[in-house]
Amino acid sequence: MNSNGMSLIVKTVTRLTVGFIFVYGIYIVLHGHISPGGGFAGGVIIALSFVNLMLAYGKQELYRRIPKLFLALFETIGAIMFLGIAILGFMSGYFFYDWFVSKGKPFTIFSAGTIPLSNIAIALKVSSGLFAIFLVLVLIRVTGGSKE
Amino acid sequence: MLELNLIMLFVIIAAFIAVEMKDLLSAVVSVAAAGLGLCIIFLILKAPDIAITQLVVEIFLLIILIRATIRKDLPFSTSGRWFFNTVMTVTFLIIFLSVGYFVIKQLPQFGHPLMRVSGYYLSEGLEKTRATNLVTSILLGFRAYDTLGEATVLFTAVISVLAVMRKKGRKKIGEAEDKYEL
């Protein structure tokens, strides 16, 4: 992959669509308890939007947009948040207890207790983890003991 | 169920083409076709959650695989052993087909009998968790402990990939420092 990215057509189309892909991923995550989807699928869509950005614009643009250790930070925050939701159930003596007093009306976003929070945690974890795997597998190429 | 069988046949043919193809890029495209057929099968079987996940993960894997195989062409030769290959292929085909015949004859009807636990989830899931999507209410409500284990597996996998492929550990002496380290 050269550092300048792809042609002008690809760059323009990516600039117009990558925001919509990102917002669609967030939509899938936030509506995980109402419609099909959920944390995993939405997280992969968010990761794919960043992958799209990187394939079109090259890696220099990515260095500018995402600071160092950003991905590892998000991955860790997601894991700790999910585990924290699990452990907060100990307040009532159960693992993964739904500690919300009122769970809200069905078919609305603010409902279903801890399930949307868990979805957000899983989405953070999956998106940053998969994008980190993509970066590592694509940027660092090992060929016969020496890297390019 | 005719369209289901047709798509299953399509998936099997695509998988065969992917195995037998000499060119690696064509094999990757065949794998993508098989994954798309699998996604449509999930949709026909009324599992849209799994269909979305299958489609999205397939796209992600396809990008990585194309990126990994687009400049490499690994020569793979099986010539000179055709007798051994043919005998082994026929033997395993016979074994798998005969065992599979007996196994499939013993399987219960598709979707029957419904387990008592799933009946409980279907009747009480909306009331207990207030989540309209029953798959999510099982995944993160009733069976959240399993999901925690799955998330741990993913976390471990990401950490191991980053640890194996890291740059910091195997830097040569005179090499320029890269800004982006993971």
C-alpha cells in the first residue's frame, strides 16, 4: 500500500460515504435491543468504516486522525465496562443482575435495563480490537524473516 | 424450501471451487460467494441477527484475505501422488457419506421438538428484560455470562495477535523508528 492512497474517485466517494457508514454502525449498536443487530455487528461496521478510510487515503491520513494507543485504550475501556456491568450485579447478589429499578417501556431506546450498556461496551471492544488486528495484519508484512 | 436447497447447493459448489482453484485471488472470491450464500440461508431461516453478523464479518475477512493474497502466489503441487490421493479421497468420501447417512436419519425434524427452556424465553423474555429483540435479550440478559466468556476470548485473541506481530520486540539496530506502534 503506498502512502498516498487510491485515486481521486475513490477518495471522493469515500469522503461522501464514510460518515454514513459510521453513523449506521452506531445506529445498529444503539438499536440492538429493538431491531436485529447488536454490539458485535455494529462494532464490526464501525471498524469497517475506519478500514474504508485507511484503504482510500493511505496510512498517513490515519496517523493524523487516530492518536497513538487510541485503539488499545478503547479496547480496554470496553472490556472493563462489560465486566463492570457484570460485577455491579453483586449489589443484589447475582452476576449480571439488572440493577435498574424501572426498565422502561418496550420499543424505546431507553429501555431493557443493562442490555444497551452491554451492547455499547461490546461495540467499543469489537471495533477497536478488529481494527487493531486489521492494522497489524496489513501494515506489518513478514516475508521470509525480513519485513518490508 | 426449494430455494433453501438451491442456495445450499450453491454454497457447496462455491466451496469446491475455492478449494480446487489454482489462483489464490479467485479462491478468495469463491469463499466470499460461499459466505454470501450462507448469509442468505440465515435470512431464509429467519435469523436476521446472524445474517447481519455473517455478512459484516465476511466483508472484513475478505479485505484482509485479498490484502494478504493479492501479491503472493503460492505454488502448490500434488502431482506424482495421484494414486495415493485418489485412493484416500474415495475412501474418506465413502466413510463420510455412510456415517452421514446414519446420522442424518437419526436427526429429529427441523425445529422439533422445542426445548422447554426456549419456550420459557419466548413467553417470558419480553416481560423480564423489556428488550424487543429476543436474541439480544437471551444473549445479554439470560445468558450474559456466556457472552462475557466470549468477549474474554475475543480480548485474548486481539492481545495475542498484537503480541505476536508487534514491532517493538524485533527491531534491528540501525532501523528508523516508526511513529505508529501498537
